Amino acid sequence: MTLQEFKNEFQISYNNIATNSAPNIDDYELSVYLTKAQLELVKDYYTEKGNKYKEGFESSEKRRIDLKELIISYTNNNYFTSSKAIHKNSKFFNIPNDVFLIINENVEILNKGCDNGRSSNVKPVTHDEFSKQILNPFKRPNKYISWRLDYSKIDSKNIVEIISEFDIIYKLRYIKYPKPIIITDLNLFYPDDNLSIDGYTNALDCELDKEIHREIIDRAVELALRDYKPSGLESKIQIDQRNE
């Protein structure tokens, strides 16, 4: 769907409900609503409890198609150590700054005899789990499983802390943070307002598959109505329940 089509379909749906009782939505506001709607849908698809069908994002063919354009693979061969490490076997890996949701990860063991090249699963653990299990010889990381702890940025770069006694390569597959949907060049049409969305000012198409575009529009309309005409929102949501 083109940006003009996004705008046209939003205006049709919004105007049919809001009539003359709600203000017009300009291109910047529309871009904000579309971007917020897109992000909400991605979160809802990823979290089973966040959508009406209680399905994860790979629970159906449609859901796999909807988000496939955001799935990225990444491999990092180089880890570093730090005084901030939680354990002597901690290894820090830089990961891309656009990582939004991790969907699969593993490590490859290097230079360890017959285990060289072995693929080992990665288990995300909380700091509380780490404290409880690290001294348990049957629970702590081994050649079959490594642990991942999340940590804040180091030197402005996203990082993960992997607990493994081996030299390893970290392999990641993730859903990237989607770029905003921006209907028009903000610098061109709002030259004096210094407007941007997630740091972007140029017109940007939706990165997601076209199959989900109208769901984004429906959600954006709901968000706008919630702000400007709450009384018309309930019936709109009930109608759109059949559209997913």
C-alpha cells in the first residue's frame, strides 16, 4: 500500500465515524498514529496474550507473513570481557541497535576438541534465576546450553551477556524495530516545526507485509478516535474484530 493509499483509507474510516465532531488529522499526526498502531500490532502479535486469538506470531501462516519483513539474522564472532561482568565466564557481544524482539539464538563452540563446532542453545535467564542456579552443577551452563542476561548499553551499543565457559560465536535471529510510517517529508511540509518520528523526517513506507496494512489503519483510527471522539470508539472496535 502506498503512503497516499494509507492516508486515503485512514481519512475515509476516520471521517465516517468522527463526522464533523472531531478535528482533522494532519499528516504529522497521521504519521504518529500509524507508527504507534504498527508498533502495537507487532507487540500484540509477538505476545499471545496481547491479541484476541491468543496466538503467537508464528502460530498461523498469516502471522508469519505479516511480520516476515522484520526478521533479521545476525552473527557475532567477537566477544569482549568487562569489569561489569556478573561471572568469570561472562562474554559480552554487541548486537544491532535495531533489535526489538529476539526470537531465536544459539552459540557455536570453538576450539574444544570433539565439541568444536557444536551448536549450543541459549536460555534467557533473569538475574534472580542466575543467582539461584549458577552454583548448581546440574543447572548451570554447559556444552549443551548457555545463558543470556540482558544488560544496558556499553559505549552506546546494545549488548548481551552470555554465560559460557567456552570460546563461542553468538548467532541471533530477531524482529527488528520497525521504522516509522511517515506520510510526507516533515521538513518540507513543516519547515519551522522541527518535527521527527523516531529520529526520521523523510517520508517512509511501511516495512511490514501488505497483508497487515489495513489492520494498521484500523488500529490507527481507533487511536485517533480514542483521543478525539471516545464515544464512537466502542462500536468501531466491535466492527473491526472481524477484520484480523
